[in-house]
Amino acid sequence: MISKEESETDRLVSIIESGKADEHEWTEQELNHRAPAPGKFEGETLLAVLLYQYAMISAASEEGGDAESVGYYWKFDGFEIPGLKSPVYAILSTDSPGFVYLDEFTNHKELEEAWKPVEKDLERYYGGMD
């Protein structure tokens, strides 16, 4: 039997996957639901699932990398999500097996500090120093 929380998570995932995420007024409580497991979002929240969908349409502030070598990264710097009172500051990444990871920050400054090592790795990767 499916629990009420699993049913709600399935409903929210279907909104994200339908391409109608911008039409929904999201709440922090909804986006803090755990993503369905098993799968590439295992251990993450629905915010990771939603940001991944936005990343696929190039909505991130910056992005780069290669999942097979350095990982692929998306930076969301003050990203607005319908319904949320505060913008999102986050780094989303994926690795060679395809798992997705989300690191959230409270402001632009924290995000920029966390992005610096990613940026250095990407510069080495794109510069052919790997």
C-alpha cells in the first residue's frame, strides 16, 4: 500500500516531469520531500529533481564539465522558483553513474565560495590539463 507521503511525492514528481513546474506555486515543504528511490536522485529532495529539470533547459547561471571525468555542474545563483519566498542558491552536479547531488546555500557569497573549486576544476578540464 502506498503511503500518503509517497502519493504526494509521486504527484509532485509528475508536476515536475510534465513540464508544468512553472505553473505550480511551490512550497518549501513540498520541495523538501525526499525524491523517489531507487534512482538518480536517491537521498536528495524534490528541489534537486526540480532544479535538474530547469538545468536541462539551460536555466542555470553557469554550467560546465563532463560527467565522465570531472563531473557536470550547474550553478543556480538567486534562482526564482514560483511560490518560494526566497531565491535558490545551489550547485547541482552529476557523476559518471548518473547520480545527481544538490548542495544548497543561504546566499550569493556562500555559493560563490563553494563554486570556486568547481570553477578551478572546470578550468583545468577545459584547458586540457587533466
